Amino acid sequence: MAGHITIVGLGPGDYQRIPAGTRNLLLNPDVRVIVRTLEHPAARHLSELRAVESGDDLYESAETFDLVYEGLAERVVEAGSATHVIFAVPGSPNVGERTPGLIREYASRAGVPVEVLGGESFLDLALSAVGVDPIGDGLVVLDGHHLPDPLLLQLPTIITQVDVPILLIDVRDRLARLLPDATPVTVLTDLGTAQARVETIALEALGGEHAGLRTSLFLKAMQVGLPGLIGTMKQLRAECPWDREQTHHSLVRNVVEETYELVEALSLLPVEAPAGRPDFVAYDEVEDELGDVLLQVLFHSTMASEAGAFDIEDVAERLREKLVRRHPHVFGDGEAATAQEVLQNWERIKQDEKQRSSLMDDVPAGLPGMERAAKLQRRAATVGFDWEGPAPLMDKVREEVAELDQALGDRVEAEHELGDLLFSAVNLARHLHIDPEVALRRAVARFGERFRRMEESGDLTPLSPLELDELWESAKAELEDFPENRSNHG
């Protein structure tokens, strides 16, 4: 038949596994046969029985797999415009094959008819080997070249195309971030052939020697990562007396405490983080504290789920929708060329959503004063009410210091002027792109370290102010890691 394309599957292994009808079609001398690759047992066997063409030349010359698939599709459709062409792929044309879809797309444009004959997939053999029912047990099939992030393993998982040693090692290392070294992994190799192997080994024993063109990995369902955390929280609410008796209100203190502990951990990161050389010790502490904050989010979401209000997925989806809505320059047709324009758009969209009458509305009064000051300043800046830069703010700080100096005899007036000075200092920090809370925490840490060094000399009580000053200067000199800053000691 002229002008016709038939796409067939060669099955996962030996030529004998191909259905008789498909074998007869492949052996028809009046049909032109193109195989995706000869690197397959059935394809090699077929090439010994008749003349076939392959796309292996494209694999050798093309820079990317996408170009291979596109080139193959163009080649098949061009041939199929004049004669009956069979395009044969390993396994099934409906599982893990990109070229058949491209052929159908290109052939539709060219007016060339296409039919697809299914074949046995490697998945059929893999599921039989590991004893998994994809309906009853569930199943996730992943491409080893493109593992998702996050990697969710709460269902039985098959990782395919671990074809080269370096890739298999990368896959093993990704799994090792979530799973213990002794976790059993089933290595499925050359299924459907006389050389088929099914071997279960520990994750840590998985090595580059296990990689291959027809190698896949299987893992049983694992309650780890995000799904595992959610399941653990639900179990704690059901079985732990302390967790079971908690309420939203009883955990308010925990939310505040864990947040401050996270702030403390973040303040220990280098000021340029995440740029620059990472401090993995500091990041380890941040990871731990982020987990404690996440626990609070999950705890409240679980309790809300028990009340029938919402669950953690609702929280995540609501946040996703908010991020999309407030970033029209990324997800829509909005424009924002600078970070300042992004903030302006954010506040404008937020004001519309919350129907605020003022930018000063809905800033929680319970925020620490420094953070509330910074938030109000940032909002005012979105409409252009802001200082031009650090230099004029330095003048303002000096002005506020002078006014405080004049008000020292009047406690009420001094409080007023001190508040203005602190507000101006927060404004200056914002223009210097420094978090004032982090800066203050660093100063407090420096003061505490230096004072401890002073205490190492003995009892400080009988010492004169001059002697204390000398000890202070000595402590500063010894602690060279700290910049010159005496915090509140003057």
C-alpha cells in the first residue's frame, strides 16, 4: 500500500516474543522497515532476516535526543508519503516512546495515514517480576534522565532508562537523600531475553555496573519525604496522647518560638547567602529549623482537616494560586522589569484582593516593632514615598541623634526621639539591603562573645570602668573574626 505508515512495537526482548501477525508484517518484502535503533535484541534479529534501516546514525550525529526524534519522524513521514513504511520501536509504541507521537503529528500535516499496532511493554514484564498490580497497588513510572523534584515515593516506583553508569549513580544519590542505605532496590535487566536478570540489592550496593540500555529499578512504596511526613503527622494525632490533645490555640506559642529559632539560624548564614561559598554547618541548622516551622504548618493543617475546613493540599494549592496571581509578569501578560516593580504589582494586587483602603492596613500590630517599621516603609515605597538612598538617610540619622541628645532631660520627649531614631535606622538598613533584625542579632552575638571573653579573666564586679574598658578592647582584639563593633557598650 503506497503512502502508508504502520508503527509497531518489537517488545522488550527477544524476537520470538513479537506476535506472529507483527512478525509476518515485518518480513513482508514489499514493505520498507525502519527501526528506531538496532541496539535491541529483536531489532538485531530482524536485521539478520531482512534489510532494515535504523536511526542509529541520528543518535551519533544529533546534539540532543529531541533532534534524534524529530529527525526520525521526518525520515519516516517522508518515506511513508511514497510507500508503505513500518516504523518499529523497542517495547510498545505507546509506552516511553516520543517518536510515534511526532510521526502522527507530522503525518497528519502531510496527509499520510498512520496506524499503530501495540506491542508488549517492558512494564508488563517488570510488573510481573516484582508482583505489583498497578490498579490495586498504584504505580509511578519515572525516567531516570528526568527525575522530578520533589521525588515522591509513596507508591511502588519503577525508574527506567538508567542506561549509563554516571546516570545510575546520580539516581542512587537522589534516592539516598530520602532512603536508608539498606533499602532494597530491585534491578531489572534485559527482561524478555535469555539474559534476563532480576536482582534485589541494598541501595548502597547499587553501582555503575548495574546500568544498561534495558535496565530499570524498582522500589516498594516508601513513606518518606513530604508524603511520609504527612502520614506521620496523622498517625501522631491518632496515637500520641500529647499530639492528640493539642488545639490551634495551644500551639500558638510554638509557632512564634520556632519562627524565632529559624530567624536565629538564618542570621548565622553568610550575608551573601545563597551566593558565595556555602556554609554547610550553618545550612544544616537552617534545615533543622525549617523542619520545625514546617511541623507547625502541618500540625495546624492536620487539625483543620479534622474539622473539615482544609488540609495541607488546600494550603499548598491556595499558595500556588496566590503566587501565580501576584506574578502576572511571569504567568500572565503583565510587565515588571525590576524588583521594585514586582513589589509594586504585588502590593497593588494584594490591596485589590483584600479591599484595603490604605497601604497601612492589615500590618499586624503584634509584629516586632523593627519588622513592623520595615514592612510599613516597604509599602510606602511602592508608591514612591521613599528616600533616594543611604546618604540622605545617614543625614537623617544624625539629625535624629542630635534631637535625642537635646531631649535627654525629658523622658517622654526622649522616648519620642529615640523612636524616630530607631525608625530611621530601620529605614537606613532597608536602603543598605540589610535586614535590621539580622544585623541586631549579629551585634548581640558579638557583644555576648566578647563579654564572655572578659569574664574569663575572673570576677568583673570589683573592676573600675577603665579596667572593664581595657578588658573589652582586649576581647575585641582576640576575637578577630568579629568586625569592630562594641554593640551597646559604646
